[in-house]
Amino acid sequence: MAGDAVELEVGDRTVRLSSPDRVYFAARGETKLDLARYYMAVGDGIVRSLRERPCMLHRFPTGTDGEKVHQKRLPRGAPDWVRTVRVHFPRYNRHADELCVTHVADVVWAVQMSTVEFHPWNSRAADTESPDEWRIDLDPMPDASYADVRRVAHVAHEVLDELGATGYPKTSGGKGLHVYVRIPPEHGFAEVRRAAHAFAREVERRCAIVDLSWWRKDRDPRSVFVDYNQNARDHTIACAYSVRGTPEGRVSTPIRWDEIDSAEPGDFTLATVPARFAELGDLHAGIDDDVFRIEPLLEWADRDARDSGEDVPDLDEL
């Protein structure tokens, strides 16, 4: 039922895809081959979001109804043209050679290895310890609605505008929204996370449904958490154009700010996004041209620490 292997011409490279007819997404019956063709259709966008970043893979060897494997190290058997980047994990005194995408064929080869989701670092191979991407993750608690997420997104947009920062929103592929801001790779993870926390506190001041309580159990179940911890070292979220491991194959999809109130997370799947991409192109195409320096946020963090006597909790101390 999985079918004979096929060879796909991906730019100037050839990728062999085994078991192309294996169903990966139960809702409509899309297959491994459909997944590979999806990533080829959005090739410019997925490569832009992954380019030269260490990338953790979420693999589903038997399809998204089966077991999910979180894989940091590059799977064995990669062609010699697939690049890796070595990252260190000080807590465990270990390292891993992770996928480092430079070509859409790298993505399609990862699909051959049963990868559905791509979760890149917010730093690049040239300096893995210096993030160049600030990530704003609007994470609804169980009783919060998507309308609540939209409300917080508008407040976040307002604060970004006041800072002079250009945010690039996307659906998460789940119940939340992400906003990415390009920053110069001049600060470490701790400073970027501290800046992200200062931003989250300002959004909390302006929006009563935001709850930044540290422990999830302490948050109002109707609230939205602005998850600044997604900027911590080795914390990753699905990139733009990544398919998610859901039966309907939802996609984490770039949207315009004026689409926030009309776009529904379920609108964007591997069945619908290629046509949208063909019509609109990559809505994140300009992100590298809109660089924001985080010093104003670090000043906010200093102010908040002075006023409250507390700083952002250190993950290593918890």
C-alpha cells in the first residue's frame, strides 16, 4: 500500500522518496508524496524560514496518527549535499549535528526520513549563540478562545508599532499565533529572552486577558500567555510553512496583520496553502530587511526590575 519508491527532481538535485503512497494525514488521505510536493510548492518560503538554522525534526514514521519522534541529530543516510551545524548542550555536556537547510532538497530529503514538522533555532550556523530572531508566541490557555488570541495580537501589534519594530505574524498551526521580528545577532539568548519578557509585560499591562504567571497551573484558564520563553536557548517552535502533525495537515502560515480578524487556523492546510503561496508569494519575504535593535526593550527590562525588585526568572535556576 506504500507504493514503489519515486525520484523527485528538486531544483538541481534528485531525492529518492520511498513509500510515497503511505497515508500521513487521515482527514483527507494525503500521502508522504503529497507532503513532499507541498514543501516543493512553498520551497522559497520554507527555505527562507529555515536557512542556515539548526533544526530539530518532528518525525512521524507511520503518519501523523502514529508515534512522533523528536530528533535533534541528523538522521543517518543523508546525501553529502545535506549540511549540518553542531550545537552544544551544556546541561548534559553533549553536542548534536542538526540539519542546516540551505536548499529545498534538504527539506524534501527530511520528508523522506518521515519528517513532518521543522522546528529551527532562532540563531544561525555562523553564530549559534547569538539569535537574530525575536519570537512572540501567543499561547492560549485551555478556556481562551481564538478571539482572545486575536485581541492580544492587536495589542502586541500596537506595542511593536510604538517601538518602531516590524512584526511578521503567522498562525501557529494550532490554537495560537506567532509574530517574528528580525534582530541583529548581537546579544545572547538570555538578553533576547529578557527583552521578550519586557515586551510581554507591556502587553500584559495593556490587555487584561494576558497572564504571565510563571507556572501554567497558576494562570487563569481563560487567559493568553505571551510566551517569552520561546526565545530561550534550544527552545524551538514550528517555522513558517511547516506542516503540523495533525490529521488535516494544518500549516503554520504567514498572514497579513489585516487578516488577523478574518483568518481561521483551520483555513491553512497542505491542501490550501500552495495556491495561497502561488498567489501571494511569501509574506515573510521582507523580514531580513526589517531589523530591530532590542536596546529599548532591555531598558524596559531594567526599569521593570527596578520597580518590582524582580527580574525575569532564570530557567537554569528552576
